[in-house]
Amino acid sequence: MIRVEGLSAALPQGQALRDVSLSVARGERLGLVGESGSGKSMLGLALMGMVPDAAQLSGRIALDGQDMTGATEAAWQPLRARKVAMIFQEPMTALDPLVRIGETVMEPLILHLKMRRRDARARALDLLAETGLTEPEAKMRQYPHQLSGGQRQRVLIALALACDPGVLIADEPTTALDAQIALRITDLLVRLSRDRGMALIFISHDLAAVARATERLAVMYGGDLVETGATAEVLANPRHPYTQGLIAARPRPDPAMIRKRLPVIPGTVPTLGDLPRGCRFAGRCAAELPRCAGTRPAPWPTASGQAACHLLEPAP
Amino acid sequence: MTAPLLIAEGLRKTYPRPRRRLLRAEPPLVALEDASFAIAPGETLGIVGESGSGKTTLARLVMGFERPDAGCVRLDGQDIHALPPRALQRLRPRFQMIFQDPYGSLDPRRQVGWSIAEPLRAAGITGRTSLRDRVAEALEQVGLSAADAARYPHEFSGGQRQRIAIARAVVTRPALLVADEAVSALDVSVRAQILNLLMDLQEAMGLGLLFIGHDMAVIAALCDSILVMQEGRVVEAGPTARLITAPAHPYTRALMDAARGETLTRGAAP
Amino acid sequence: MRHRASLILGAVLVGLMAAAGLVSLAWTPWPLAEIDVLNKLAAPSAAHPLGTDGLGRDLLSRLMAGAANSLSVAAGAVLLGGGIGTGLGLLASAWGGRVEEALMRLCDLSFAFPALLFAIMLAAAFGPSLLNTGLAIAFINVPIFARVARGAANQVWVRDFVLAGRAAGRGRAAISRDHIVPNIAAPLIVQATIEIATAILAEAALSYLGLGAQPPAASWGRMLAEAQTLLWVAPMQAVWPGLCITAAVLGFGLLGDGLRDWADPRLVRRQA
């Protein structure tokens, strides 16, 4: 559905994405994990053709076989909502407070699909019901402020599904929600992806949320794609030192771990301006080799994917 | 068992709601209902809950920022809400707080050293050299250097700022630290560093810690016992080991599910 | 970079006016009150660059002295009223509750009272003078600044670093001084600059009505009033003080706009 090859994004402060290659098949669920400044949100925006003006893109993006490299805003616009749709972290601000829920969901149906109002209304009702919103008929007449955060996120999902997109990009869709609601939204996204054969790209900083939602995982650090693979495989057997550190540093609710020191990744996440030239993780890596800071590691195959680390280079 | 450092008994707090009709007052919003707990010196109590659970209200009551409608908070046996303002001010060095947002908890217009020294000045310590020495000591305790005192908050990363906020909280050598979502805004790799730092400081200083958060995994890693809150009420409480192996309340189980995402996938395919 | 342009243009206009006013205190091309009836309404010449007025006084000299009066009254009034208003706003914000409620209702009340009427009352009671004009302008600035200061301070009071100050055991006055004032200074300075522009207009209006500067003192508003009777004979008599008022008001307005644009993004960036 989506193929990205050698995608880079240069911002005035530094390189936000470096040579990222990635593909997502129809109906596949991919988790995009990283900390602040990893480039995960920039990648999500690039897939929507919505990178900020200041960013210089290079590399190839193809959507459903259509080459979108260097496409203009006018070329992207018809694809958004129909081929690729997006939902965001903050369900509070993403809805117009003065427009009723029903009108909001009907708008793309009338605008993009040229539906008549009567048909659009029936379709909007179906969509809201599909996202598990209770009493969708009554909710159609309500305004955003009358809904809870979880309900609003469901409305946004219904809105994203309106034109039956092949890919749904969810940028931290559960971060602003309470745990119970977050679980339900995560499960809803999984179900929708299965039922509709829709690819799902789930962007998050939270390994637990991604683990539940996805079957494949891509870990990003400092604008690089450092490791990809099957979600369960990467979590159980991470190969890149950063992925290893990230998983180890995450506290787990385990009686044996209570008040035990957590293994840490030393240092802080570097800002875009002072990323190392070679491996972006150089300087914080426990297993660093002399060449790591200067030479960028190639992606080497792992059990179910790839990891970009000099340590994985096969012996000659 | 040593005498508890902090005792909270039957805390209740309501907030008035705006009227929707002219002649009928809305019933007040009950933010907190009948919360009781105790913390011994060196002990860590975790309060886990989500937005609207009343956990932040609880922190504000314990810190004496607001008065409870009912119940009391005792520190070293003294009811802090019954104390006259001057006496409460004298007690301040004994209990300090760390906030969620490391970007908002430091005055952007003040040098870091000034902010760290603030609790000392409020306690009447004003000698230039003694202030500078105490600030330097606190900075080094949290893994920064004495020279950082002359820099401004925007020169530091989020994790470093949280270290500065912790330095400010421990500079008076308090007995109790209240941490409200103190690691929630931090990246995973930095979060582990701060959690370790808190444990180190606790052991070095015998600090009691009231750690408030929404992530069961973080709370479980740090706390001796846990209080689970939902909609202003304590729904479950107990020692951490018991609570995470055999959660009784459905809400506690949901929090555990959310915290355990990765183990779920590893165990069985969904 | 649009705000840079308005900042620079505003600063230049204000700087020119202030310089002219300052110079006039020590030196003017001609003595201010020197009447030369034989040479009244003279056209611009080498001796009188802008000509003379209806009593033969040098127009440039009087414009310079007018700048000193207009600017000092406007700035002084805004500083005085702004200072008192800011203090009240800080007080309201720090104490909250009934204190805040009472102070703010008082502000609402004074907004409802026409400032011009107040100035006329003041003039009636104590006689028309530049000082009373300044006091009237200061008075109308009190509630404006009280409201701006309270609004800005309320936003700072809920920030975590203020809470941290309270946790440290500091009192309301100490927090107001150490945390609130530095963090609301930028919007207040912007407000003051814009209010000075309004005050210049107010002073001109009051002097025009004869409530402000008294003869023989020079004031732009006063000069405008004197030129009115000669408008058909010597229109330039009215144009020059009018231009000065416009330039000063525009200058302070642009300066305020520029300062606001310049202060805002920097604040955002600092906090982000």
C-alpha cells in the first residue's frame, strides 16, 4: 500500500529523517516507535504529504502504486481521506466546536464522494456505529464538547474512515486517553483494520500500546529507522542496542522488579542540531565501536526484519 | 514499625460547579472522597489513577495548597491545615514537591541556582556562601554540576530540568517528597534515569515519597505500596507485590492490562 | 520580518519627538514667548524655518516645546496610572476571592465613567492645568492596567514554578515580586507604549478644549485650537501641530505593535 525509499527530511535545525525505507502491505498493522525527536511524526506527516514547508524532502514515496515523490499539494489533496487518512493525539482540538458531530462526519461524504445529504446521513450513522459509539443517532445531533475524550476519538476515527481509506495513520491516538479507554480505542483500531483490510500505521512512544496494536514494528531514533521486524520478535529479541536499551529501560509490573534499579540508556536524546554523523545512537551506546560515530551502519537482516548496527555485520 | 511521617485521614474535597440555571445551584463536583493513607520515613506510596481520579487534588491537599472539606493531613503529627500560616511556612522545608512538566516548573527568567535556592531563602537561610554551597551540593546529588547553577532553564533538556526540579525539592533535606506525574512527560530512556535517581536519593536521605502517576508499570517499579483511585475514590489499596499479582478491582486489572501490553503479545497472539 | 519594520519606524518617530522635546528644554531657535506682531503669520524663511504664528512667535520653537509638554504629560500619566493599576492588578491576582472580585468590579465601574467628563470635573474643581490633565489621564489608565496585569498575573499564578515557590514556603508578596512581575513585564510594557499613544491624543483633546495647557505654555492641542480661527487664512498653522500629533501617536502605536510581535514569539520559544 505504502512504499517509502530512501526518504530524508532536512529541517533548518538538522536532519529530521535520514534515508528511511519502509513498506506497508494492504491490511498490515505497523507500529512506529520512537522518543521525542526520533522523526516518527515527521514520517507520518510525510506519508500524508503534510510535512512543514521548512522541511526539504528527498527520496521516494509511493502510495498504492502511485508515485508521490515531489507531488504538489494539489496532487496530494485528492488522495488524503480516500487513500490515506490520519488521526491525531488530541481529540479535543481536532473537532470544530461549533459543528454538530453528524455534520462533521457527513462533510467528507458530501464533499469527496458527492453523496446526497440523505445518503450521507445514513452512511455517517453507520460509520459512527462501526466505531462503537453508543447511541450514534443522538450523538449525531450533539456538539464536540458534549462528548468525552474517548467518544471524540471515536468520532475522529469515523471521520477518517468516511472515504474508506487504504491506510490509516494514527499518531499517538491513545496518549491523551485514560488507560481503559486507550485499550478500547487500540482494540477498535485493530478490529477496523482487520474488518476492512485497511493498513494501520500506529505511531507511539509507548511500547505497550504498540505491542497490543501491531504485528510489525519499526523503531526510530534520531531520524533513522534503526530496527524493523515482527512486533513479538523485536520485543522478545531486540537486536539493535537502542531497541534493547529502550525495552530494558521500560519498567514492568513484575513483583521481582519492585524497587530495583532500571537499566538505563546513558545521556539524553540529542537535539536535531547535534546528531552524530554516523550511527545516530553513537555516544549513548553501551556496545559502541570506534567507527560508530563516523560511519553510518548498513541495515543487516535479522530473524524477521532488519537492524542498522555495525555489530550485526556478518564476519567476512 | 516507625511512627508514620505522613498521615492522611478521610480527606474529602469538593469544587463548586458553575450554575446552569439562575435559581438552581448545581451540586458540587466531588473531586476526592474519604481518602486515607500513611507513609513511614523512607517508604514510597504510589497513587495511581487517571485524569479526574482526584490524585492531583490529593497532592494539592497534602502540600497544603488547598484546604480539605473534611479530614486532615498530619506531618510529624501536626495537622498542616490547622497550623497558622507562619508555622506552616516553618514546616515547609520538611515536605517538598516535584511537578509533571519540567518545562513549566522552573521560572524561565531565573537562573537555575536561584530557583534551587528558593526554598532555602524562604526558610530564612540567606548567607551567600551557604546558599551557594547548598545549591552546589543539591546539583551534584542529582547528577549535575555546580557550574550549572548559573545557567537558565532553556539551556537544559527535559530530563535535566527534571533533575533541577528534584534538586530544588531536596535542597532543604526534606523528610517527604510529593511527586505528581514527575516522569510522565519524559522519554522512556530518560524516565528510567530519573526513577533510579529518586530511588538513590530516597535511600541516601531516608525520604518518604508520595508518587502520583497514571502508569501502573512506573508506579509498580518504584513503590512499596499502591493506592488505586478512580473518580475521587480509593478503589483498591495494598502492597505492590500483592496488587500487581492479584489485582482485585476491575479497574486495577485494566491499568495492569495497559501497562503489560508487550507481555500480552509475547504470551499469546491477539 | 514585518514587525521589525514597524519597530524601527516607531522607534525613529518616537526618538525624534523625544529628542525635539528634550532639546527644547535647553534651547529653542527663538525664545518661546517672544511676540513679534509685525512679523505674524510669516511664511517659512531662514530665520523662522516653519514660519510664525498669529502672535509672531516662532512655530518650530513652539512645536518643540509642545513635544516636551505632550510627551512628558502622556508618558508621566501612563507611568503613574499604569504603576498604580499594575499594583492593584497584582494585588487582586495574588489574593483572589473577594479582594479580586471587589477590585475588578471597581474597574468595571470606572470604565463606565467617561474619562472626558472626569477631566472636565477635575478642571472645574481645581482649575484647568497641564497637571490636572495628566492626573485625569493617569486615572483612566488605572483600571486598564489593573485588568491587564491581573489577567496576565492569573496566567502566571497557575504555572508550576509558582506552585513550586509556594511549596518552598514563600509568601504571596515575595512570589508576586520574584516570579509574577518579571513574567508579566513584557505585556505591560507593550500596553504602556500603546496607552501613551492614546494619552497623547487625550492630552491634545483636553488642551484643545482649553482644559489642559494654559497660555502662554505651548502644547500641540492648544496650538491646534489657536490655529482653528485662522484656518482659512493660514492653514499651515493647524497642519504642523496636527502632523506632530499624528506622528507621535503613530510612532508609539507602531512601537507598541512591534514590541508585542517581538516579545510574543520569544516568550513562546522560551517556554517551548
